Amino acid sequence: MLSSRGSSSIPPNETMSLTLTEGRWSGCEKRTEESSGGPKIANLKEQINSFYFVPLGSPVGKKLFRMERNLQNKDKGVARMWPFKIFNKPTPPSSEYDEPWRSLDWNKDSQNILKKINDFKPRNKEINTLRILLYGPQGAGKSSFFNSVNNTLQGRITTRALAQSTDTGESFTLKCNTYKMKKGEAGFFYPFTFTDIAGIHNQSNSIMANDIHRLLNGHIIDGYTFNPVSSITEDDPKYKRNPILKDRIHCLVAVLPAITVSLMHEEVFAQMRAVREKARDLGIPQAIIMTKVDEACPLVKENLEKIYKSKRIKQKMDDCSSRLGVPMSFIYPVKNYHEEHAINVKMDVLILDALQNIVNFANDYVEAHT
């Protein structure tokens, strides 16, 4: 774009030419031909009391540079530069902080946390297994997060919860599925489970909020198929009339995708907040798993260890916090296993850090009901 200041106009038989090189704009004066054929010096600097600006690297700037070069001969006139102004393009702000805003030992934490999880036992003797519920919008990566946790604990790629590979616009998980994770020898399991349910969305066929409320209270038995038209009734064989503490959900975990959290429909968050408020009334602790961090931030995609130095990731976590009402300290960014064919230690550190905190929150809840 070529813009100007001033009221003077360029004579119709004369041409103004500007040249642009790296970090510089300028006008020029050159010879033109009168109708009689005699030479005339058109000092555009004097005739036009204005400045013309050409964006750096623009098509106009490049064209004018070629025009000046073509005029460098005696037959057609001489072009020369008149005083120009030097300017520098502003340096873009850094995408990372100087220091990480959340500490994590990438070299030691993986094994340290894994040992603590392997040694973990619920502090309430009446509870053998903690129940963790994953909920969130469709395509957020709930099933993928469970698979990622299982991959990390088993030390290999697993496919316990079949995850959707593409976003089809419909929730892939339709049933209420609760997953155990094997621990060491056959027949032994970790003392916590993950319950995966249908995704929440702003369409009429979304999972009913009342069903999630009943699930929190322990009324819905594993294997129930969610009906987007009506909630479960007390006559349903998958309905438990008198649940006790071990049947309830002990920690509610929202799964949100970093790449689209700022663009998600408000209706989705309204439904999620309703679930969160019900969990709050029941005293159930809550956390957020923020997935797809590599897709949301090029810095993190290049180096996962910079996740807590990334300004973009912190902003995405702020978005999660403000829209769902969960404090930043309870939000854990992770990269789920997706295309990897082997275990990745850096991914494991983030996954284990999130898992350890979620398990601790659930353990606090059951201990309070001793």
C-alpha cells in the first residue's frame, strides 16, 4: 500500500518513482521528456510537499526498485536517491518466559512419580479403588488421555479405550465405561479407575446433564448406554438405588483441548459448569487436563520441555480457568499419545505429574469421609 501526506499533485506528464531496500523508504527525482523532446528535471521533492511510504518487501516497493534500476542510463535520464529515512521493523515479543513458571524435573520426576504411584494405597480402609470421572466436549481427548496414562504405567503403547482418530462431529464414546489398569503380575490392578463417558456438545443429542449428576452420586452402573433424549430412570437395570461411598466418583476431571478452548461454544461450557457445580455441592474435588498442547503452540511442538515457559500455553490455561472456574493450580497440560509407536519420556513426565495430583485429590476426598 502506497500512502501520502500533503495537498500537492503530480503533473500528468511526470512520473514519481520510489525505491525501497531493506529497512528503508525514499523518493527519487528523475528526468522526464517534454512534448518538444527537450530534457526537463522534475524535482518531485520540491513539487510535492509530502512523503510516501512503501511497506517493506511489498510488491509496490519491489516494482519501484526495478523502475529505478532501469532508469540508470543516459538516454532515458538519471535517477538518484534523495534523503531517506531508516527504520527498523519492531522485534516481535518473545513467545516464552525467561524462566519456567511451574517447576518440573524432566530428568528425575518420571521415575520418582512412577514409584509413588506404584506404592500408593487409599487412606480410607473401606475404599479399595478410587473412581475418577473424565468428562468434556467431544473430541477433547478423554479416551486418548486414559490410553496415555495406561501407556505410561505399562511402559508400552496400549489400546484399552478405543480412541477416535478424527473429529466426525459425534461423540465416539457412547457407554459409561470404567477402566482398570494392570499392575505388575496378572490379576493385580492399580487402586484407581477411570470412567469415560460420551462427550458434551451444543447439539440436541448431547449427553444429559442429569445422567452425569447421577453418575457422580454412584447411581449409574458401568456399561450404561447414554440416551441423548432422556435420562436414566430408577427402573433401568443399570441404575443403583442406594449407592455408597465406593460407588461414587471421587474426583471429577474435565478434559479440554488447548487448540480450540477459546473458540468452544458457550453452551458446552454452560453444561460443563452445571456438572462442576453439582460436583462442588457434593464436595468432589476437580481438575482439568488440557490436551493437544503441541498443536496449540509451535514452541512446545518443537520442544515439550518448554511447556511451562510458553506464554501461549499459559494463556490457554488461563482460558480454561476463566471459562470453567477451576484455579490454575488444578490445570495440567499434557500431550496425549497419538501417532507415537514407542514410549516418550517427556510426555510421560507430564502425564504422570497430572495423574499423581488427580489421585491425591481423590484420596483426600475419601479420607475426609472416613
